[in-house]
Amino acid sequence: MAALAAGLCLAALSSTAPSVASPLTTTATRTPTPARAASIAWGACTDPTLVQGGAECGTLQVPLDHADPAGPRVTLALSRVRHTSPDTAYQGVLLAAPNPLGGSGYTSSLLGSRLPGSAASTYDWIGFARRGLAPSVPALSCDPTYMDFDRPDYVPANAAAERAWLDRTASYADKCATNYPGGVLDHMKTTDTVADMESIRQALGAPRLSLYAQSYGTYVAQVYSTLHPERVGRMVLDSNVDPRRTWYDANGFDQAVPLERNLHTWFAWLASHDATYGLGATESDVARVWDEQLAAVRRTPAAGAVGPDEWIDIFLVASYFEQSWPMLGSALSGWVHQGDGATLKALFAQLSQRGNDNTYAALLAEICTDGPYPSDWSTWRADSQAAHAQAPDTTWGNTWFNAPCLTWPAAPGTPVRIDGSRVASALLVDGTQDAATPFEGSLEVRVRYPHSALVAVAGGVDHGATPTGNACVDQPIADYLATGALPARHPGRHADLTCAPLPAPQPAS
């Protein structure tokens, strides 16, 4: 599942297992107008990452339905790293919009510590777990066993295999409906998150919010800045969602070919280090080994557990993050040369958050209701078959990942038309080979935000990864947050500043 790899691989080591709160009961409405929130009670954090980062933590209760302020509440979990600059240099609140798609954002208050210089010290950095995600309450969970090892092959060999997946995804949607019968799923849209952000702003007493967003968080920021342009300070958007494509295309078919391309970029890197990995001296040699081993685990799962689906989920992480290449290269080499299936099994259990479907359930609650999906399976099948012809390894996993939206128990809303013309400034960042949010999306956002500038990483594969230590990228971010200065904007549909990527990683020793 491509989206699974993007959304979970960075969070796998730090996520807190969710507890499923009792479903709330309410009458569903569709007007997510922010209700004025109470204050936030700040105290000590218990999350080890936040404790180490010097953050403080708190909670904020907001209405489940912002149009019904007296109705049931949800509890948002927040973190804060306070400014350390003199008060005379203080620039206000910076909200790190939740990222990636389905990801919490609870620890995003620590992002500023990775920026060069002292720009981050002039802001209060706020992270929060988006509604539906632990440790906010309720933390959605529909079937914790859904990501287990016993799934059908992603690529359906016949009508019966296709029907098995359709039944499986419909069953997941049914379990979500059973677990949350009282309208909870009607209020998990991006617009609900945006209303929560307004409640956070009010609770902090901030006249405006600066925003730092990555991946799905860029769409949250786009919607927030469209609906509340007067409340936006500075805005950094890394790896931009194309606002024209949410979500049937953006979280599925737009990704398939770029993901396949990046997988082969990894193959070429493995070939350049054949002395270490022994998988072939050319990209085509490595691709042949890959195909042979995928066929082998299709016949007999590695360690009795890792079949073709798990295989794809593990190694597709390479299409998102170059820093994963050495580790994944060692895992592939270990399987090919030593038959080490135990490492593959452990990797899948870690990366998929096996036994914990909170992230997946919350993701579906967002994408299935932000806007309509095709209601007839024939459209999905035709689009999947067309994409599979170009991207045989990366298409069907995304199809089945999103397929619960076919029968999702909450009605879709109407996507907000993104308009950044009233936003004073924004700094956009993206890699030209980003597969999860293809570069064309950043070009489109640049058009819609006429007072923005776009920094491109030429050939950059990494998705939503700033700051990375690439001075050409990180310094403009720091400068913008410090002074508001942007790279000069140039006419045309292209980047305003182009940076070289960081050197490719070295192989594992």
C-alpha cells in the first residue's frame, strides 16, 4: 500500500497506541464553523520524544460539530515549545499543521529545533494530534487486525480475487460504522480540522497563526488560509498536495507511475553498490532480482508471513525517502543471499503499525469525506488497470488502500476551492521527483498563491522531509521565518529557486 508507506514509515517508531474512546452520539451537521474554545491547561509531557525536546503538553476540548457548540466534545492533544528569544523579538504562534496524511502532528512542535540559526526561537511552536488520532480522543480504530499478514494479493488474478478485496474493504468500512454510529465520522473532514485550528488560535489568544506544513498538512494549510486569510502570518508548505486532485486521484493514481519510477531509482543505487549488496551491476539486473523474489514470496511467503503485499509495503518506502535505501538494501540482500525472512517480517510489523489501525482509520475518515469518490467499482477497476500497465508494482496497493471509500458510512462534502490570493506570503518547497505529492502540485499551489515563492530540489525524491540539513533549502526557510523575506519570484510556471539534492546515502557497512 503506497499511501501506507508514506504515511506510516516515519511515525512507526514513535506512535502511541490508541485507545478507542466510547463513540460520541450527536446529530450530524455539515457546517464546521469554529466555536470559541476554552483555554489550554499546559503541563508536563509524557511522550519521550516531547520530553527530550523540552516541550510542554496540554489538551483542548472542542465541539465534535462546530455548528453545535453545546454538543458532544472531542479532546485535542497539543504540544508546545515556547520561544526562547527576548519578548521584544517574539513573532507569535507557529502551528505545525498535522502531517503526513493520517499522521498525528503531535510532536511537530519540535520541527523548529532542526532549522539553522535562531529564527525558530522567536515563535511558540505548537503541534497537535488531529481529531481522530491518538492521543486525541476519540482515537479512531475500526479493526486493529486489518494490516495483518494474511491479506490477499494486491494484484487480483481473477474476479474472485477482486471480490475478496472488495468484501474485505467493505467489511472495514462497516466496522467503522459500527464502532462510531453517532455522527463522529461526519465530522472528520479537513474543514473540521481547520475549525479546530481556529479554536486553538482563539484558546492561545493569538491574533494570527504562522503555519509550517508537510504533505497532507499542506492541504490543511491551504484550506485554512483560504477560509481565514486574515489569520495567517507566515506559511511554509513542504511537498504540496495538488488542490485540484483531492483525493481519488491525489492519493492514488497520480502516485503510481512516480512511485514506480522512484523504485527503479533505488534499483540503480543498489546497482552502483553491487559490491555491498550483490543484487546486480545494473538497474535492470536488480529489477530482475526484484521480480524473481516477488514471484517467490507470492508462491511461498518469507518467514511464513511476508507475501507479495507485505513485500511491496516494505520496499516501497524507498520511493519516498532516500535515507531508507541502505537499510532496505540490506534487508533485500539478506533475503536473497541468506534467506533472512525474519528481518522482513519484523520490518513489516514495524512499518505497518501492525495491531494498530488508528492512523489508517483516521486517514480514511478524512479522505473519504473531504470530497466524493466514484461510486461505481467499474471506474476504479478501469483506472487501476490503466495505471497498472505503467506501474505494475505500485498501483493496486493504493487502490485497495482507498477502496473503503466506496462504501464509507459518512457522506462526502464539497472540497474547498483553494484561493491564496489574499495570503500575504508563503514559501513552498518540493522535490521534483517527489512521488507522494508530485511536483506539479507545488506548481499549481504557486499559481494560486501569487505572493509565494517555490524552492525546488532538483531530482529530490524525499517527501515532506524538511528541514534536512540541505542549506540551500533550510536557509531560505529560516530566513523567511525570521524576516519574511522570500526568494525572488520569477514569471512562468516553474520554481523560483532550484537547489541540488543532498548526496545519495552511503551503503550500510
